[in-house]
Amino acid sequence: MGSFSSTSSPDIRFDGIHPLPKRFEIIQFLGEGGSAVVLKCFDTFTHQNVAVKFAKGKYKLKHEAEMMKYLMKHKLDQQNVIKFHQSFSSNSCLVFEMCDINLKDYIKQRHPLKFQEIRTVIQQLATALEGLKKVKVIHSDIKTNNIMVVNQRTKPLQIKLIDFGLALHSNQTSQNINQCLFYKAPELILGLPYSSALDIWSLGCVMGKMLLNCVLFPGSSDYENLCYITDVLGPAPDYLVDACKKSEVYFKKSDSNQWILKFTAVKRF
């Protein structure tokens, strides 16, 4: 991915990125998404390395900043959620604890993982999800890219859940969720009401990835993933199909008046 030269200039910009506060010296470019860049920086005030998430162009990180403040108020950093330090520049710059490597790359390096290693990671993620449920927050974007190993040399199995940019409060479940396809819960595919249970589904997909080093449901569309899910778990019960908004998109009635999955490609949603 390359790296940036260390600098403390208050006016530094990278392709439309907001100015970096002067206190941070850039060490390394860590990653990039559609709305933000993540940099490894040295904080000259605290004398610690930190991860700085930096908004691009017109984007702001206000929602994530507010969510992280809420989680830190409830001490979720003590339950395997990434520690949030502070925000700058009208929520265009968020500062987190520095971790080592994401779980996706860790699996690539270490596969096959031992059962005890998988169990330890899943237990920590379950602790994080239990904490989130208590404060009525749904992460909604759990995947191996959003799980960090704190330090693979000194603490190889300590992990933190990151990226709460799509998180929502459990009383906001009327919102549409754009969950990663490989980790997408079937209730979202079918248009059924959802809850924090969708994070548990994603957790199961993460566990499968750790065990097999492959995606459990590797479809290129919602329909294909529904086919994979049906192959593994069996057909959806009729009462669920009756309740879903997209029943006739993915299913048809059999001669015995039961819902069966269509076997022809349908428009991707």
C-alpha cells in the first residue's frame, strides 16, 4: 500500500483529505476506504503511536465519532472494542489505539489455526457483542477486516473490534443496512425485521473463515448467497418466507403449495 513520509505540517493534504492536526507525525499509510484513510501516526503530545482515521473530501466521521464516545462512556474498550482517544477537525479526524494486523491477514499468515486459537478469538468477539447488546448497539459490519490483532508478537490472540461507521442503536432498525455480502445475514437478504442477531450471523461466518480459510457463502449476489445458505442449512421455513418482503423475488410456490427457492438467476438487490 505504500507509505507517507513522516511530517508534522498542519496543512498536509492527500487527494482531498482534510488537514492533519499538527501534533501528529505520519509514520505509515495503513489502509483506505471510500470515505476515509487510516494512518499510523506518532502523537507528539502523548508520545504514543496511534491509528488516525482521516475523512476524505466532503465526508465527515461525525456518526462514528459520536458512536465511539458513547461506547467509551460505557467502557466498551474493556470488552474487546477498539479504544477511542478523541476526535479533531469537526470530526474529520478520529484517533484510536494502534493495533498490529487485521484478522484477515493474520489468518493468511497463520493458517491452519489451532482450535484453541479460534476459540479464544471467538470468545473475545462474543464478549464484545455481549457488551454492545447491553448498551443496545448493533455493529452491522463484522468481518475479518474489521477485527484487529493487538500485537501478534507479544499478545498474539488479543483482538479488538473496529470500524463503527455503520453501527446503529437497536431502536434504529428501520434503517437499511449495506452489510458485506459474504457476512450478510439472511434476514437482510429477505427483507425481514433484524436485530443484533445479524452480528451473531456475521460472527459465525468469521469463525468459518478462521477454520477453513475460505468464505462460507461466496456468492456474487444476494440470490447466490441465499442458494449457498440453503445448501448448507436447508430450505427456509414457510412462515419466514410468508413474512419476508422479497418472498416472490427469490421463491415460488410448489405444487404442494410450499415455498421453494427459485433456480434461475434473478435481479441482484
